[in-house]
Amino acid sequence: MEKLKGKKHLDDMVPSEIVKALDEYVIGQDDAKRTIAVAIRNRVRRKRLPEDVREEITPKNILMIGSTGVGKTEIARRIAKLADAPFIKVEATKYTEVGYVGRDVESMVRDLMGASLQMVREEMAQSKKEEVDRRVEDRLLDLILPAVDKSSGTDVAASNTREQFREMLRKGVFDNREVEMPQSMKQNFGFELMGSSSNMEDLQQALGSLGSMFSNQGRPKMRKISVKRAREIIEEEEMDKVVDPDKAVDEAKERAEEMGIIFIDEIDKVASRGNSSNSDVSREGVQRDILPIVEGTKVSTKWGVIDTTNILFIAAGAFSFAKPSDLIPELQGRFPLRVELHDLGAEDFYRILTEPQNAITKQYSALLSTEGVSVTFTDEALHEIASIAYEVNQTNDNIGARRLYTVMEKLLEELSFSANELNGQQVDITKDYVRQRLSGIVEDQDLSNYIL
Ligand SMILES: Nc1ncnc2c1ncn2[C@@H]1O[C@H](COP(=O)(O)OP(=O)(O)OP(=O)(O)O)[C@@H](O)[C@H]1O
Ligand SMILES: [Mg+2]
């Protein structure tokens, strides 16, 4: 497999490194992080085994259980960013039983393959970036130079002149100039002909625009566009040339089958409880449809048949009403690794406010800095915000870390509104500021039900 330059391949990461990488964004939930890290590592270990042993070992799928807003989806999202393994996240509730109108569950495998292919194509083009850049420049120069020649009489054929123009092109000197370019297939069709669409409507549209691409004399129609736009078009065309589509599909298929991860969110919503009503029957149908995919089946896609045996499935749900035991037994058995995510306390909230790379206090500070206002939070203030969020979760619904967003929004409402008038100022958010803005609301149960 080709490797991405500069980025540590998920294959090379040991469990402790995966956990550490997750720690940068997700606070606590160590059990869940460890379990997932081990599951991912086990697939790498499995790949190192001789084929006959390997075939006996299938990935152990994971069921994440935890109340709303404690980080289930966040962990998955971060794995996705980390993993240069193909990854998709789907919601179990989006699917309908085969035979009914709606998305069938097999489409998740097709989506995974699509994601894998996209990833592989980008990587392949990346490794030939210099070659592509050079070709793009050459084609742009071929478009720009004849026009310069005509208007100034400069001998653009001389090679040193060409190199001078190349420098200018790199500096963006020509960005706002216009050049004439033949209309390309891709621009006209808006989609690629190859392997993309078998839909009649698309084809008809394509045929229609094929006609309009040529003038009456049968020569391609020319059109004027900016150099900037021409560069985009040419870049895409050259990228397509260096990526061998067959090779890309082969590689993408292997990755999807061997390293793919499908995250099925909201799995509890398709679990049914007790006596079955109509909607329970169709939910159970979705579970029955998911079963063979998780067990290992062959799904046909436009890129060929994908075997799902070694795809890792991570299912997640709050399970506040239904329990894991409300899933059909066969499906329960296919998710042997269970991890529980814990409810978050005030101390966790404090850390969530400050520690993650994308922590929300950092986000607000960054937003307001664009208006020239510099906002800082004192440590005491952060503790106060965390404990208010925690308290409101206890008295109103417990929505986990999402409560921090509603509290922060309310806290900074005034400031966000008038930031433009405070240009150049420094605003310290202190404990008193927090209390002033929020105490009244927190104490009034009715009010906080609406506002926080
Ligand atoms: N442990 C955590 N560390 C850092 N941020 C968290 C944590 N838990 C939740 N968050 C933040 O709270 C928000 C909601 O979390 P997330 O989407 O993971 O919830 P969830 O567990 O999937 O809930 P649901 O069951 O409602 O889907 C996210 O923006 C996330 O950044
Ligand atoms: Mg979620």
C-alpha cells in the first residue's frame, strides 16, 4: 500500500499512540479509547499472519454505549481523521428494510468503497504532484504566451523568455488575465463519464451538451475564462491523467475490504422493545438486513464486488430506552466488544472547555479576535462555567457536553453582539462576569429550561 507522506500511518501506530492521539480531542472515556485502539491494532496484527491463520480471524466489532453528548460520535469522528483507513459514519435510522422505499443497508458498503477510492486517488495524485504542477504550468503558458506575442511582439519562443514567464505565472501575475480554452467534456457534463453514472437523465443531459460543445464547423467551441479558473480545470484534467483508474480501484477495494471502518450511529433507535408494533417490525427488518453485512457478505458495487468479512463495524447508541439486549440476538452476538462511556462531571467539563485543540473557549476567542477584540477567560471563570453546565444538566435534561455550548452561547451573547464596538479592547471573562450573566437564569428553573 502506498503511504501518505508526513503523516503517521494508522498501521504503524500502537494502541497507546492511538489513545494519545484521541486524547488531544476527547476528554476521558479511556475505556472506549483503549478498546477501539486495540480493535484497530488487531487488524494490523492479523494482516501479518499467514493467510490460512488470518482467514480464521475476523475483526471483533464494537458496541459503544453511553448517554447523549458524552463523546461517542466525537471519538468516531476523530478516528476517521486519524485513520487513513477508509471510514464512514452512518445513522442506523436512515435505512429502511429492503423492499421498502428508502436507502438499503448495502449502500453503506458502497459508500465506504467510494470513500476509499477518493482517498486513494488523492494519495496517488499527491505522489506525482511535481509532475502535475509542471504540466499544468506548461499548458497554461501555451495559452498565455500566444496572446502576449500578438500584443507586444515579444519573441516568446525563446526558452529563457518562457522561463521568465513561468516565474511570473508562479507569482500570480496573470491570475486576472483571460485566456481562451476549448470547452472541456468535464465542464460540460458536470460529472465524469467513466464509471460514474448510469442514470438516464445524466446521460441525456450529457448528450445534449455534447452537441453544444462544438461549433457549426465541427471545431470545439472556445470560451474565455480567467487564468485562475483555467488553472483549476487543467489541474483536474492532469490529475486524472496520472491516476490510473484501474490501479486506483484495485487499491481502494483492498483497503476498503481489509482496513475499512463503518461507524453505525444511533443503533439503539432500531432496537425494539417488548411486543412489536408495526414500526418495530420494520426496525427489526433493518437489523436483519444489517446482520449479513456485519457477518461478512459480498456486496456488488459499480466498482466490483466488495467482501465485508474484514470490515470493522463500530456501533453506538445512548440506549436510554432500549437496551443492547433489545437488539435481535444474532446482531448482539456480532458486537462482542462492549464499551461504556461515562457521564461527564464538572471537572470533565472544565477540561473540555480548555484542553482539546479545538476547545470551544479557543473557538470563541478566535471568532472575536477577527473583530479586534481579545477575549481571555480566567481559570475561576472556566470552573464556574463548567459547574453551571453540570448543574443545569442535573436539573434539566442531561445533554452531556452539549450543555457547554448553550451555556457559552448565553454567556457571550452580549459580547458577540457588540464586538465590533469593542475593537482594540481586551475583555477578561471573570467569575463575576459569569455569575452576573448566568446566575439569574440558572436559579429560575423555568427560564433555564428555555434558555440554557
Ligand atoms: N469526552 C468529550 N471530550 C471532548 N468533547 C466532548 C466529549 N464528549 C462530548 N464532547 C463534545 O460534545 C459534543 C457532542 O458529543 P458527541 O457528538 O460525541 O455526543 P454523542 O455521545 O455522540 O451523543 P448522541 O448520543 O446524542 O449522539 C461534541 O461537540 C463534542 O465535541
Ligand atoms: Mg452521536
